[in-house]
Amino acid sequence: MALIGNLKELKLPNLIQLNCLERNTAKLTIISNDNKVGVIYFDNGEIIHAEYDPFVGEKAIYTLLE
């Protein structure tokens, strides 16, 4: 199931969970209110990489979820 467009009404934990449960291979791009860009990459439902300036990996995920 592809989700494309403005998903502002959905919470980030729900989007992460959906991609994991659906076993998606996807790129999820997040733009914060202060215009910082974060990206989470999924491969077959597993998070394989995340970036959120200046963080990479787990720290990026946790910072995005705050």
C-alpha cells in the first residue's frame, strides 16, 4: 500500500508502525515545523537508515519522535 502526499494528520509512530507491519520497502520523508528534513528508510518492514540533521541512525529516529 503506497502512501503519497501530505500525511500531516497522521502521527509519526503510526506511520513507522504501518510501514513495519506492511513490510514495506519505502522512504518516509518528514518535514518539521521549522523546515528541517528527516528521512527514514525501510527495507521489507525494517528500518535500515534514518537521518535528521545533524543526527543519523537511532538518534535521528528518537529525535524525530520527540
